[in-house]
Amino acid sequence: MAGYVVVGTQWGDEGKGKIIDVLGHKADYVVRFQGGNNAGHTVVVNGEKFILHLLPSGMLHGKGKCIIGPGVVVDPKVLLKEIATLEEKGAKVDHLFISDRAHLIMPYHVQLDILKEEKSGANKIGTTKRGIGPCYADKFSRVGIRAVDLLDMNIFGEKLQRNLEEKNELFAKIYNAPEMSYEEIFEEYKGYAEKLKHRIIDSVPEINEALDQDKFVLFEGAQAMMLDINYGTYPYVTSSSPTSGGVTTGVGVSPRKIDRVIGVMKAYTTRVGEGPFVTELNDDLGEKIRQIGGEFGATTGRPRRCGWLDLVVGKYAVQINGLTDVVITKIDVLSGLDTIKICTGYDIEGKVYTTVPASTELVAKAKPIYEELPGWTEDITQMKNYDELPENCKKYIKRMEEILGCQITVVSVGPDRTQNIFLKDI
């Protein structure tokens, strides 16, 4: 069997989509295991940029069957729009399927997300307001509506009626907002059911059988380690587990069926939204990295906060995910800098931490402990082999590998799927 997992090691936007796209050509299955359309995966093919939110990144390249797994929350409206966009571009879409256990994002989830975030004021989380959190909340409150319910509109209607009664009471009494119409939502989702029912499958036995038959199954997540609901900078996190452990619950496979866990790490650090960010650069250099790296959210367009590489976070990601490989992306963005810094520890009120504390309040007080390395001036975007890289670039990669304690397998030197230097087979 060959179960590969690709995870983000920072706060997302590391370039997971590109690596999944590179691996996707040889995968028999590409399976998304968590998150929703709050994620944005940017994939560049022949100079054309594709931004995917719900669809697995492996959609655009390869013969593999693409499945949206049980751990994903699905907005049918967004999904159908993405399918239509790819169809217009001539891309193949008949290999996409949805787990019957995946939960559905409803219009009241989106409205609740917006109202709650606005009401939070200075204490806002910084959500994308796509209804992800409220949908997961209903899932764990055991009142969620799943894809399987679209196969029987009588069952769907009963569940919608119960949920909407409660949600409309919240809208009216807590948020002083208009109620939502049962009839309008029912008719809207009845239309979605007609368009999606042929894609809804029981994915659990099929994926497990594929692994048992030694087929190559590629598992992809959204967001990243530091946005994990359990291990991220809580409460400034997502509502699911983007770590490798999320695969077992988000797809329904045993940990014993996972052979490699590939962590994607940007050569510097970014994050979007609220929450502490120890190595953040609130200066001209931070803005320079943002502009050169095109650091604006694929889903929201929000400018990403930029800073030096944080390997306290990196080592934490290696440990919790059990990474077997690390892929470094966007190292070309650092070309032209005289000095490059790596954070190896946090100084918090005089105490040195080499792992990430649970207390977000403590992390917010942390001062980075840096190692400084010399930079390089060469343009590396067209380089194909490790030996071509500038010596100082190679020293930077080597030092990263030493601190992480995990092999660096691939170095990405540009956005296109061809701009990769393979240090080892993957």
C-alpha cells in the first residue's frame, strides 16, 4: 500500500496545493480529509493560475479518483461553482466524488458566522465568514445535515425544519437579525441534490480497499498545523484537525495505512487573520516579502502577515505530524537579502522555550531568539539541480534540516509545478 499525507506545517498558505498537484499525476486516489471552502489552494499549470477551495488539488492533474472525505464540510453552492469553472476551462471533472458522511454548510451557518464575528468586536477570531465553524459546531452537537440526506429530500426537509426553528430563534432574539425562509432553502438544496446525487458515495470501504490493494492514495488537508483545533494558537484556529492525525478520523483509515507524511514549509512564515505571530515583521522588509511572494489570501484576498522562518513551530509540526519528509517552498522569495534569520527559540519573560506553549497569551509575549545566516543575490527560479543553488542558499537549507531533524526532500524555487529541485525521491 502507499498512503501519503500532505500537511501544512505553519499557518497555511505554504504551497500544499502545488505539491499535491506534483504528486497527483501518479496517485490512484486524491482524498481531501478536512476543512471547507475557507481554504484556498493555488495551483499554477502552464502559467495559468487555478484557485481551488473545496475541490482536491489533485483535480487538475492525473488520472486519480478525487474524493471529498467525511471530515470535510461542503457548501454545495461553492462546490458546483468550482466544478462549473473547471468545466469552462476544459478540465476533467467526472472523477470527483463526495463522501455521503460529509456535512453540508447551510445558509444559516454562513449567516451565523458573519453575525457572531461582527458581534465579537475586538475579540474576533478572524474567520473567513464562510460558515465553517457553525457547521462543525452542528456536527458535534449531532444536529448536522450530511450529504447522504440529499439522497432523500423528505429526511432533508425534516432536519432542515428542526435546525431552522432553532437558528431563526437565535437570529431574532440574540442577533436582532431577519429570520431565514424554510421554503427558499429547501428549494435551493433540492436543486443542489439533483446536480450532486450521482457524485455522493460511501467512500470508506473504497479507500480502504484501494490501500489494501497497494494503490497510491494521496491525502490532502486544508490550513495547517498551527491552525489545528487541538494544537494551534487557540482560539485563533480552524474548526478541524489539519494534522496527519486528522486523516484517520476525516477519511476513516487506520494510522497503520499511512506510509509517508510530507510536511510543506514555506522558507519564511506567514499567517492570515488574528492571533500571535512571534517572528512577524511589521516593517518595510515584511512588506517587501509580502509583495515579492504575492502574500495575499487565495480565498479572501487579505494581505498575509509575513515574518522570518519560525522553526520552533517547525519542530512542533515534525513531532506532532510524525513527518517523514519536508518540502520547502518559496525560497526564491528570499533571494537578494543580505541576511536571513531563523527563529530557534522563544524568550518569554526571561525563560527560553523551544516548543510552542499552550497559552496563547504567553506566545503573544514571546520574543524570537534568532540565528543569522548570510543571504544570496542570485535568481534561483530557473535552477533545476541542488548543485546549481548558491552556497548560502544550500547552507540555509542544510541548517533548516539540522534544526528540524527531518529530511528535506524537495525545494520549490517558483510557483509552477515544474519549478522544483528534488533532493530525494518522493
